[in-house]
Amino acid sequence: MSDYIELPDGSGVSTATLPLPKGHWIYHHNPCDPPAKMLTYTDDPMRQGMEDAIRAGAKWAIRGATMSGKESDFDPDAMVQNLIVGLLGYYEPKPAAEASDNE
């Protein structure tokens, strides 16, 4: 069985699994303390909303990077990229109509 598929237009598609480079960030030592770039204490009233937003964004990212759990061999960089999009939205400028409404 080949992992290469010829498409009707003559082009093709293939699936490949490549190992991560030895110096990839996933292999770096993980210190005990998290980076906490958005440090929020438990008595902050915004914390629960932030937790909910991060949880929803992380779930969206994991589903995207694993094809909704069907793929166990996933790209950790794709998961991080998906997390950013899941939290902040797609990389695009604010639509002109929306920008002018706020001015």
C-alpha cells in the first residue's frame, strides 16, 4: 500500500512522518515553575473567564493538530499555532467597517 495518491489533475499528495529535530523545543528541560506570562491569582475575578477561554482554545488546538483525535502522531508546533489562533483568532486585520465603528 502506498501513501502516495495521484489526483485526477495529474498532481499527487502524500503523507509523511518525519522526526522532530534533536534541538526542538519539545525536548528542552521543563523547569518546575511555569512561565506564567499572564499571571493571575485565584482571587482575581477575571481568572475564571481566562481559564475558560484558555481551556476552549487549547481544546480547539488539540483537535486541530490531531484531526479530532484520529491522529496520534501530531506536530507540536502546529498545536501551538492552533492554540494562538484558538485564543486570539485568525491572523487578519480588523475589518474596515468594524474599525471605523470604534473610532
